[in-house]
Amino acid sequence: MDFHRAPPKHEVHSVRTCDLCCSHDPAFEQRDPLDKLIAAGAEVTAHSHITENGYVRHRLVEAKLRQIAATPAKAS
């Protein structure tokens, strides 16, 4: 699996914080400020991040969420 992407061919002028990363990444506050941002008009996806590190960290959050969803709940 490849976590890298082609560099964007256009500039992004308006940005916002990634909601998925903000709510599910415990180390979100320690990220570099640019790694927290996605293009304002874009969906909340890894590809929307404006930096490579933001993209990779978003993919790691997605993988962790898939792992949690696939783990069967323990019966009490």
C-alpha cells in the first residue's frame, strides 16, 4: 500500500482544520499547523490535506478507525 500521492497541480487559497483528524487523532495538537489543514471546499479525505505529512497522518487515522471497527466487541 502506498501512502504517498502526487503533488497538487494547483494552489490552495482557503483552508480549514480537518474534522476527522481533530476528533480522532490524540496527537493532533502536536502536529505542525500546516499538517492540520485541508482545502476549504474539499471533502474530509486524506487527499484534501495540503501537506504530505497531513495526508499520511490522515491515512493512519483512517486505518486505526477501520481496525477499531473490525475488532469484535467483548461480551460482558
